[in-house]
Amino acid sequence: MADVGGPAPYIYVSTRMRVRKAKLIPREEYLRMLNMSLPEITRFIGETEYKKEIDELGSSFSGINLIEVGLSWNLAKEYQEILKITPAGLIRFVQSYLRRWDIQNVLTILRGKVQGVKVGKIKEVLIPAGELDRNVLDRLLAEDSPERIVESLKDRRLGPVLSAGLHEALETGSFAKLENELYKHLYTQMISDAKGGIKGGNVFLNYIQMEIDLRNLMNLFRFRAAHAGEEIRDLLIPGGKAFTVDELMRMSTIESLDEFVDAAKKKTRDPELVAVFDELQQQRSIHEVEVMLTKFELKQMERLSKLYAFSVLPILAYLEMKKYEVANLRAIARGKEYGLPNERIQSYLVM
């Protein structure tokens, strides 16, 4: 959307985000869905903002596959529609944020190819929301080997990192290290975009730094749970505000959970994050830690989006909330498909 001068485009997009947020599924509806069967969940989703996709795909898919594909299509469509109404002064920041989907899509394709998953099944969960559109992703799916996929991406932003890390990923059978390197590269690019001299870059930078801090904390909790070796530095992303990589490295050597959490608490002045850390001093599973940190991040984004109403933050806050709505619906549908107890499914929900 081109700027027409003055604050009008920013007021318009901020208003549109508020309207969209009001349509997101509330907590009580998720709790209702936990007591539904999979067909009932499909019908419920088909009566919400996902109706168009569920109706269109109903003749080709059923059950969990219908939900999976419908959610993917809706999320990609929503992201593309947001880009269309984003003012020109903010578009670069939104595009920078959305490039994380390129990483997710390419890794999904690579992992699927290595594991022998059918092309149609891989395609069901792709979200063409970044630079790599649906046509590019279809071409990647048509390639017959991981090497050919990476070769065809050599001129893209993520190409050099993929080329440097593919051999080791295939040799070890794990794409985890390559994934870490891709995200480190992405955050370096996002910081560069934020510092590129475009108005509003400081607000975008503050958001990126908060996300880096929370992602690093999450990686530290994962590292502790796995009792991993010295490779923790490979997991850490430079550029956060509250924690430097060296400080995080020192924290990683603390064996006591209480002392580890106390060290993290000393680095933040945010009382809400301190409250999260207090909760985390109890023994929590990794997915519970992830849900708690994600809830904190979404709450902070919502608060900051109101504080900076005519910045990129109302857009990013909505995009994140929409992403987790889709993740919640997927978690409920998959949990029901696998017969998991409601309490177990609920523990994975961000609401």
C-alpha cells in the first residue's frame, strides 16, 4: 500500500489490525474445542475465519488433513493480505520479519525429502509468506535431492548458509545446527534492516532484541534439559539487549535451577518477566517453558503495539497472534487425532 502522505495510512493499518485481532479465537473457545471430537472441531473451524479454505478444500481432503491444509492456506493468505495494506514506510520491516517463513519452508522440504515424505504431504504444511512464494516452493518440491534444492537457492539470501551447512546436516542426519545458523543469519539481517535509517527502525530493533533475548533463554532451558556439551555457543544469537552471548555462556554453566533463574532475573527490570522466571524456578517441561515465554512475548508485543500505535508493532503483534492461533488449532487437532488427554493438549496451547 503506497503512502498518501501524513499519518492516514498508519492510522488505517492500525485500525485494521485491531479489527483482525478482535476476530481471533478466544481462550474459552479453545477450552470448548478440547471437549469436541475431530469432526466437531472441523465443523467449528469451518464456521470461523477459516470457512473459505475449509469449504474449498472439503472435496479434496478430510479429517486432520483438511484442517492442516486449510490452516496453512489461510495463514499464507492472511500474511499476503497484510502485506498489501502495509504502508510503504513499514513494508521493509514486515518483509524482514516474514523471511523466517523461508527458513521454515526450506527446512520442512529438506527434512521431508530426506525422510522420504510424499511431496503432497510436505506441501500441505508450507506457508508461502516470505520471499519464496508458492511457485518457488513448488519448484523446490520438484527437485530430486537436497543438494539440488540448495543449489537452486544459491542466489537467495539464505543460499550461502544452506550451502555451507548442508553436507554436515546430511552426514549427521540432523538439521538442527543448520537451522540455528539460518536463524542467526536472519537476525543479523533484521538488525541491519532496523538500523538502515528508515523511520521507525528503532521500534523494530527493540522488538528484534526482545525476541533474540527470549529465543536465547529458550535455548538455554533446552540446553539444560538435554545436558548438552559445549556447543551451547552455537545455539545463541548475538544482538540481544538484556543478555550478551558471553553472559549467557556463563549462565549455561550454572547447575542449580534456582541459581540459574536468579542470574536471569538480575538481568531484567521487567516485573512481568521476573514473575515468569519465578514460575520457571519450579521444574517445568521444555514445552511449558516455551509456552510461558511465548505468552510473555505476545503480552509485551500487545502492550508495545498500543504504546507505538503508528509503528510496525501493531502489524507484527497481530501476525504473531495469528501464527499462534493456527499453532493452537493444529495442536488441538493433532492431539485429538493421537488420542492425547485434554490436559496434555492444553499444556501446548498459547492462550
